[in-house]
Amino acid sequence: MYTPRRMNHRVPDTTTQSAPSLLASLLAGVETLGGVRPATAKLLARAAGGGRVIDLLFHLPESVVDRRYRPTLRQAEIGRICTLHVTIARVVPPPSGSGRGKRPWRVVVSDGTADADLVFFSPYQARGLEVGQDICVSGTLERFGDRLNMTHPDYLVPAERMGEIPLLDPVWPLTAGLFPRQVRNAIRAAFDIFPDLPEWQDVSVMKQRQWPGFEQALRTLHRPYDFPDLLEGDALVAASERARARLACDDLLAQQVSMAQARRQNRLRPGRAIVADGSLRGLALSRFGHEPTVAQIRALAEIDADLAQPRQMTRLLQGDVGAGKTLVALMAMLGAVEAGHQAALMAPTEILARQHLATFTRLSPVPVAFLSGSVKGKARREALARIADGTARLVIGTHALFQDSVVFADLALAVIDEQHRFGVEQRAMLGEKGPQTDVLVMTATPIPRSLLLTQWGDMMVSRLDVKPAGRKPVRTSLHTLSAMEDLLMGMERAMARGARIFWVCPLVSESETSDIAAAEARHAALAAHFGADKVGLAHGQQDITVREQAIADFAAGRTRILVATTVIEVGVDIPDATVMIIEHAERFGLAQLHQLRGRVGRGHAESYCLLLHDNALGQTARRRLALLRETDDGFLIADEDFRLRGGGDLTGRRQSGLPDLRLASPLHVDMLLRLAAQDARRLVDTPPDRMPPAMRARMPAISLLLDLFSRGQAVRAIRAG
């Protein structure tokens, strides 16, 4: 049995050994490990989500099989995993004749107390066994008729090699063609070359929470049989929980240090002070005709305070559906114009960009230029010229705004709507269109508080948590799919009153493995019922021009029903749409359902959201949908959704889990995020000359931590001082 050495407590002399060299073995490819063949390395990389040794070590087991139960055959419990020491009495091949390949080999074994059959449907193991041979096997013992049997034992070794069967056997997520033995051997090879790393966690926190060192935490999960004390009773459960918590905190600490460093760099980036005089804003508000909400006033004040500082602003404006982000964006942009500069707003789709254009044209006291891929010829040349000479003070557009041909005279503020629809590079390209441009990004996706810290910790955040007065709540109801005939009759009555209806499906086309109604199939069914001229179709697999035309036809009233996937989740503003029907609502996240519901209720008429679900609905699913019926508070819904499912990536492509985190589950985020965030802020914001000795001693180790978790940009910043 392996006796673990003392791990992760020595602080090495980093003056003689650089961080890259210290981590070289962990950052190398898995193919460098002893005994790992190239083909196996590819499979390991696929399963682990990366081809480095550290990626393999971060590929944690999902469970542990307990093989400590080693009874005699007479004493053994049926249905339990047993590890047995037995002697082979007979090897019985399948009978000759037809169907031989489908009949099993049977190996009769005995331990002196009873007999049992080992059953093999593949002859590979059975053929190599000999009568009289002492072996050890481990697997689930069952009873077939009056015989004990074990089908395809998990382990079968000569008796003298019984120690090769792990008493506690980790189970890793695998990929096709990869076997546990290959993972186990690669993991063993990885620990054979594991470097002696310094400790980056606060030692006092580790002592308080009884956390192991980094290597020990990994080894506890991957190779619990290395620790004799974990083989007794339930010791492994507690040790595994502490190990997972420590690794989760490592993951969170690396992320939060990176975020804190980015936030610090943002504060230090030189910018220019932009001070509005309110002249244009006053005119816009008079045309608006309503008083801004308390939240809008607060958010604009926060933005103004940032703009007035001699540094570049990077601020996130998040607001629930209908909270009034567009007005705040217009006021901020007019402030830049009042100060003598230009401001631009970039939207992810032409439809949304034109909706912003209509709002800005109605409210803005200065002309608004528009640029998108559809603007061609003379109109495009004129728009480019107005942007370049500064005549166009306010500019609205799509991705076309960051093309090389677009030159701004003096872009001071860039506003990016539905920011998660753009890549980092795209957002940066727009911000680089001006000297020291301030950036305001907006999202209508309610972001859980925990996720705010993990994903937007590098930004200052303004939150619109109050909806404008007079906005009517959307009446939400739950219906079973078996009530389809009643639903169609209700739709006929609503359409007779002039209603326009969204119908959202979770899939684009039928799947052989899913009974979920697809958008294409539902479109065909509704077109057959109501008439093809009344029903449109929009989904992500369409050409973008086809999809946007379908949405435009619905907005103009040329079609009365729009069957769609989640492509309409954000960026679609059709005030005349009053009914939202979501098929198989139990398959969506709560936050996504709330976003979809927000596509209606934008006009003066009362609006409805109908959530269609399977007849048999589990208790948890019913509770989720009931919450949506009971509240329209998007932030409350988002927090609950995060608690139940994880945060996803906010784009709809991944509906659960935590983006950008390898080892931290939603539960760990709830428990440990604030601890990691506070520690990170202290590490980054404390001046070196004021650091306590213990904190100063941690800094080289923090650099290693960031390298291990691929936070290289922050690493470079920290090493630069």
C-alpha cells in the first residue's frame, strides 16, 4: 500500500526554479506519461476535455465502487458487489452448433463453502483460465435459478495479485473506446511525476476547514486506496467532501484572482472625462413622456460617475425584461454627445438594431445614423461619411460597425446590446474604434448573484430591478399537452380578436430518440389547421435572411402565428404579440422561460403565456413551473434556476452547469464563492509594501495556480507587478 508523502506544504525557492519549469510535467501532454500510447492519449484528452496532464487530473471520478466486502460464497449477500477468493473447478464452453457465439462461457468456481458460476459472453477471459487455478474476482453477485453467478467480473486476477483489486475503486466518466484500466494507469503515471508545489490557499482557512493540500486532494479522489485511514468505515465520504471543496475553492480562487486583476487593470486604464450638461437629455425625456424609474435614475448616475473619471469605463447594465435599458443607453449616449463626442450602439440582429433606431429616432434631439449589412450603395457611403466626419453623433448598427471601412471621428462611448451574443474580440473591435472609448454592455438576461461574481467580476454592474409604471404582468398558466384541441380552439378565438401568437418548440426537427414536437413539425401542423399564409417559422438552422424575414412578417402582421425555437429569446420586440405558447416547458430552464415570456406584454393589451407540459410531471418540474406562474421577478427566477440547474452560459447553448469552471459545482459556488472572492481582492488590491508576510509568501504560488487553471493573462499581470 502506498504511503503518501507530505504534500503541498513546502514553499520552494522560486528564485532558482521558475514557475513554468515547476509546472512543466503537469502542463505537458498526456502522451508524455509513461505507458500512455498515442491512441490512448487521444481518448484521454477527449474524455478529460483537454490533452494536458493537469486536464487528466482535473477529470474527477463521478463515484467510487466499494470493493471492501470480501465474504465467503455461503455468507455473500445477493445483489451486492463482492470480492472473492475462489478456485476454478470447471471451464464450460458454450455448446457446439448454431448460435454458439451468442451463448456464454461458464466457469464454475468454489471457495470450499459454496459454488458459483462466472459468466462470460466474450471468450477472451474464459479461455485463459485453468482448472485448479486460484483467482480473485470482484463484481456483483447474483442468483440465477438455484445457482450463484457473477457475469463478466469487473476484476479477475491470480490470487497472488489480489492487491491489484482496489478496495475503493473510482469511476471516471469515459468516452467510447476508453477503459477504466487505461485511466487508472495514466493517473498513476501522473502522480509519479507530480511536482512538490507550494500552497496557494490561506493556511488558516485550510486549518479551519480541515482541507488537504492540492496533491493530496486530487489523490484522495483518484486513488483513495493510497490512504489506509480512508479504508475504515465512512472515512472516505468525509475526506472526499473536503477534497472536492478544496479543489473547488482552488478553481474559484483562480477565477476570482483573474477577475480582480482585470478589474484593477480596468481601473488603471487611462481614459478621458466625459461630463454631460443635460441639455439633450432633457429634450429626450420630454419626448419620452414618462418619469424614469428609481432604478433607471440610479443606473444613469452610476454610468455618469464612471464617464466623468479620467479612466476607461467597462460597465454591465443588466435589467429584466421591460426594465428600460434602452432609455438608460440613450441617456448615456446623449451625455457623450453633449460633451462633444460620438456614441454608438451595436445590436446582434438587424431587427433589434432597427427597433433601437425607431426608439432613438422618436426620442433623440440629434440625428441618428444606421449601418448594417443590408445598407448598400449610396446610403452606405453617406452613412460612412457622416460617421467619419462626425456629423453622425449617434450611430446604431449591427456587426457592420466594427468593420475596417467604418471610421469614427471621435467615438467616446460604445454600447453593446445583448452582449453575450458577441464574442470578446468583436466587443473589443468596436471599443477600439475610438481613442480611450468607454464601453457599456447590456443584457436582458437576469443574472444570478453568484454568477455575477463568477462571470462579470471584472466589470462594475448596474442593475435595473424596477419595471416602469403601467407595465402589465403577463398572465401565466400551465396546461397539459393532452389539452391540444382546447388550446387550438382558444387560439382561434384569440386570433379572431386580432391576437398575434408565438409558439416556441425546444427542437428544430424530429429526433429518433426524442418525442418532443419539433418546430418544423409543429409549423406544418398549425399551417394545416390555420392556413399556411397565417403561420411563419423561425429557427437557428435557417439562413439568417430567411429567419429575419419570418420575424419581420410576423411583426408586420402578415402572419399571425410564429413558430420558433429559442432564437426569439432575446432581441425581438413586437408589441402587438400578446400570446406566448411554450411547448414542453419542462425542458427549458426557468430563466429561459422568463425570457421567452418577456417577448409578450410589451404593448397595452393584456398578454398571456401558456406553458405546455407532459401529462406526467415530476414534483420538482411542477415546482419550477409553478414559480414562473407565481412571480414575474426575473432576478428571483434566475437565482432559483441557478440553484436548481447551474448557471449555463447565458446563450441558450448550455442550459446548466457553470461556465469557465472545471471543479466547482453550483453547490460549491454557493458555499465558497464569497470566500474566494474576498481572498482574491485582498491578494490583488493590497499594495506589496503593505502585505503581511504570509500573504506575500503566497504570491508565487498564486501565479502557479493561475497557470494550472489557464488564467494566463492574470499570471502575466501579477508577474509584471
